[in-house]
Amino acid sequence: MDTEAVRSFVRAAEFGQLQHAADELGVTQQGISKRVAALERELAVRLFARTARGVELTLDGQAFLPHARSIVAAVDRAVTAVRPGSRALRIDVLGLRSAQAVVLHDY
């Protein structure tokens, strides 16, 4: 499952318009529409009903939305976990012969 398609679905569902989701995600409205259509094909359900004012969730879309939000949150956490600078700094102090080592050891 394409996680960017899931992210596109979530943002479109929250905004109720593909254009606003596209603006936020930095892609075209057509790109969002294609991603959502591919997701709908993969799931074999319609997630949105298109209206003159934008999009509305179908019953299947409403059922999928909380799970989709969890997927997006999990992907964001996974990416953050491996980004440089996101892990705690670890310093091993093996000896106490220098003032810096004593300070680090006490810290």
C-alpha cells in the first residue's frame, strides 16, 4: 500500500477538497486524485463521493479514515526514528583522568 496515497486520502478527508490537500502536500490536484483512485482500486471500495463542493467520505471511507490516520502517524514516527539527530547522544566515559571526563561522568 502506497503510504503517500494514504496520506493524500487523510488530508483530502480532513479538508473535504482535493485542491486544499494538494496545496498542503505540494502536489497537483490531479496527483491527489490519482493517488486516491489507486488506493480505492487497491482496497476495492470507494472512499469518497465527489460533489460540486469537493469530496465527502463514503461509509467505507469513514471506516478506513481512523486506520489511515494511524498508518500516517506510524510512518511519520518511523521516519523520525532514523533521521540524524533524532536519537539521544550517548557518551561513554571510561576513565577519570581528565577534568572533562569527571564532569561527563558526574553528569
